[in-house]
Amino acid sequence: MRANKRERNTPVLAAEGIVAGYLPGVDVLRGCSIEVGPGELVGVIGPNGAGKSTLAKAVFGLLRVRAGTVRLNGEDVTGRPAHELVRRGVGYVPQLQNVFASLTVEENLRMGVYLRPRDYARRAAAVEELFPVLAARRRQKAGSMSGGERQMLAMARALMTEPQLLLLDEPSAGLSPLHQDHVFDRVREINGAGVAVLMVEQNARRCLQICHRGYVLDQGRNAYTGRGTDLLHDEKVIACYLGTLARAR
Amino acid sequence: MRCQRVFTAALALGLVMLPAVTARARGEDAPRGPVGPAFGGRALQALVDGIQFGVIIAITAVGLSLVFGTIHLINFAHGEFVTVGATFAFFLNASPAGPGWHLIPAAVAAVALGALLGAAVDRGVWRPLRARGTGLINLFIVTIGLSLLLRHIVLVLYGTRPGSYAQYDIQSAIGLGPVGITPRDLTVTVLAVLVLLGVAVLLQRTRTGTAVRAVSANRDLAEASGIDVRRVVLFVWMLGGGLAALGGVFFGLVETVTWDMGFKLLLMMFAGIILGGLGSAYGAMAGSLVIGVVAQMSTLWFPVDLQYAWALLVLIVVLLVRPQGILGRAERVG
Ligand SMILES: Nc1ncnc2c1ncn2[C@@H]1O[C@H](COP(=O)(O)OP(=O)(O)OP(=O)(O)O)[C@@H](O)[C@H]1O
Ligand SMILES: [Mg+2]
């Protein structure tokens, strides 16, 4: 009973005081903390260059963490390579170049489930149900698909391993309003099925509308944290990050 | 701009045609010229020789291309993988100091050594230097040093004397119409084609091969998909080393084993890879084939000593027309 309770309260992802950067001596993230509980949908917003993508990469092990810890279900995974995090149930969709352009749709999905090739058929059926557009295009090269289709494929690839935590870096970027809605619907659907989601978004209003909680990141630090809808109505957040037009709604 | 490009291409083409035209004008003075009753037969023969040369270049070039595709390193020491394979097989097979094995097990051992050498370069040079943040240009220079080092180790151990393997040395050609080919050369060509097909199947149909292509396409995303990129890179090094060694044995069989054979072949490999489209394994195969055929066909008109130069000229001409190479794709914008 007690073990059960602890499991419930341990966040799926807990990153604390993350310091990371690309160039020696230049920290892009300067002590950034973030938490995602089981089954939670968490949004991260912030101005361009705030370090949102950097945070996702650092958490996922694609970028070396200079200080701070990353815990997965309470276990310290700081500095572990990305492919190990995949094995531990984390999926990641990068902001740019999020598909293998020279591979076919099918090969992209096969690579998604690289660690467990036997699961391919079962998982492919599952993600194709979520993204029907992919089923008809198995043999198409990913590089020749439209931006929206690519975004679907990128998410499908990351879902192939049945992750318990999905990191999405701007899934709606560059899509028409209709496609954006479609993507957000899918994200909600995925989250509804029990997958914890950390979503970085430029489309702050839409993101905060569907998120349970949101973080506002600025210059590598947490600026605000709160319930999605609270942030949406916070005067300071509106003034600084959402733009005054947001007030009109 | 476009005018200039067409002009340069035309100029180069003219250069190629000019000697042919003069040879024709000389008529009977030039019995080896492009006219005369036997020319068709000789051209066919050169084509067959060229295909044979081309598939051997292709076997050695595929590894170079895969290494470039996955880690963007131009491995200047790749030619030495070829030499090491050929001379090691020679030691096992025909050297008085060696155990005198039959060529087939000797070739297998040479391929294993080539793969081991590839692994050693990965673990001993590429990985540690890359982990310290050494740039690609610096690493390219390091591979030039490695090439010199390996070549001279071979020179000390093997010497300058050209050698031939103990088996399949002298054979008489079997005639197929106007074309003559020894059973040895025919076997080498067929084996080389089979190996190339095998590599294609490996890349296209197996999980590891798809992972190699995935790493080439997008390294970070491969890592994000759960692929252990470092293991894939190690595999590519070993595959490339093994194939280079096999190509070395093949080349030593149809020509001779020398201490600098791989270095000489390296230029042809580069030409084949660039011609085919950088980073594409199939491009490397196609490009190498073209280079081999051009090099051999050029001997119909020109001195054999110039055959490599003609191959490089064709490279320049093709790049003027198709800067991305035969199978390469123009970079997608946006
Ligand atoms: N590969 C890199 N090398 C050096 N600096 C980088 C690199 N990638 C990002 N940066 C820098 O790190 C900072 C944060 O970038 P990051 O991509 O995390 O921003 P972001 O919050 O995701 O912005 P956006 O909303 O525009 O995607 C920027 O100043 C950027 O210039
Ligand atoms: Mg970003």
C-alpha cells in the first residue's frame, strides 16, 4: 500500500538546477528546474532563445549537463546517453529535423522501435490508428512529406517504444491552424492514454489551454510556474510572454 | 554563369576527343588507333577490364563512403586498409617466411585483420580524439599521418618488391567471342559483384543496415530512437576495413601486390565516391564502376600511364554538369 502511494507521488521526470550549454564557458541553462508527474501534461513556454529546446536536449541526454540532476521515476539518470533513456521509457521529438529524411515512413517507424524489433507490427498498428495518414504512405521517403505529415511521423516514431514520458519540442511549429488543432488533439489523446507529456510550445495560449501545468522559461531560468489556466490569466505573464493581444480573449 | 559551365564542359570534352581525332587522321600510322577491324573487339575487352577494375574499386570505396556518411570524416588512411589486407594475405599465402596457406583462408584472415584495423582506428583514434572535441579537419590531417605511418610499416615489413599470390597466378584466357578473360579474373569479378550485392542487401534489408542509414541521415535522431550510435559507427569502421582488405586481395590477384597499392587506389576511390554522390553507398558503387571503365577505356587511345588522369578528368566533367554527383541529391531547401 505504502509502496503504491510512493510510486504515485514520485514524479516521472524531475530535473533540478540544470546548468547546460553548447560552448565552453557559456551556460544557456542557468539552474532550471522542472517536474512532470505521472500522467501529467506539462507545457514549457518562453521567448525565442530562452533555452526551451536546450532543456529538452539536456534532460534527454543529448547535451551534457554541467550541474544539476535529472531523475526518472526517482532514479538518477544524469549524464546517461539518450539511447539508454529510450530504453527506460522516454520518447523525444526534436524541434528540427525530426524524421530520417532519406528513410521511408516504414523504416522510420522501424527505427523508432529499434531496441525491440519484435514489437514492430503491434506498435505500428497502434500508431497508424492514431495517425491514419501514415498507413497509406509506408513506402514514401520521409523527406518528401509535408511539414504536417512529418510532424505526425515524428510523433509516431517516438511513440513506437510505448514511452511513459514523451518530450515534444514545438510539435505545432509551422503548421496551419487546422493542423495545429489536430496535433494538440493527438497530444491530448496520447496523454489521455496515460503517457506523461512535456511539451515545449511557441503557441503559448493553445499550449496553456490544454496543459495541466505550465512553466515559463526566460534566459535559462524558471520565470513562472503554475496551472496552465492560471498562467493564461496572469497579468505579468500576459504582458511579458503572451502579448497583450491575449487579453482580448 | 551557366554559359561558363557549358563552355568548360565542352572544353573538357574537346580535350578528350582531340587525340582521338588526330589518331584517326594519322590513319595507318596508328595501328592501335580507334579505326581498324579489331577496334570493336578491343573496346569490348577494355570494357570488360574496366568493369572488373570498377567493381574492385567499388568494394574498397564503399567503406570509405560509409565512414564519411556516418561520421563525416574523410579517412585518408583507407587506402592503407587495402594494402594491409593484400600484403597480409601475401604473407600468409606466398611469403617464404609465412605459413604457406591456401589463398582462400589467407583472404579470410586478411578480411578479419582489415575489420580489426578498422575497429582499432575507431577505438584508438576517432573516438578518443572526438571525445576531446577535435575538429573534423584536424582529424582528417591525423588520418593523413596514420596513412603515412601504416604505409611505411608495410614498406618495412613487406619491402618494395611486387608480389603475386601462390595460387591462380598464371592462367590462360578463355575466349568469349572477341573478349578474353582468365577464369581467375572472371571469378574475382563475379565475387566482387556478389559482395557488393551483399552489402546492398545488408544496408537495405537488415536492422543493422537500416540503423547505419539512420545514423547517416540524422545522428541525434538515431540516438533519440534508442540506437547506440557508437556501436553503429564501430560496425561501419569494421565493415569498411574488412571490405577494403578484401578489395586489396582482389586487386593483388588481378594485378600485383605492392606496398603502395592502396595509396594509388585511394585517388580512384575518392573519384568514385565524389562522382557517385558523397555519402551514398550506392553512389560510391556506381561512381567507382564509371571510374574503372573510363580508366580502362582510355587505354584504347592513350598511354596506360595516363589512365588515372583520364578518370579524374571525367570526374571534373561530370561534376560540372551534376555538382551533386550521379546519385547524389541536390540539397533540399526548407
Ligand atoms: N548547437 C548550438 N551551439 C551553440 N549555441 C546554441 C546551439 N543551440 C542553441 N544555442 C543557443 O542556445 C540558446 C537557447 O537556444 P534554444 O534552442 O534552447 O532556444 P529555444 O528556447 O528553444 O528557442 P526557440 O523558441 O526559438 O526554439 C540560444 O541563444 C541559442 O543561440
Ligand atoms: Mg526551440
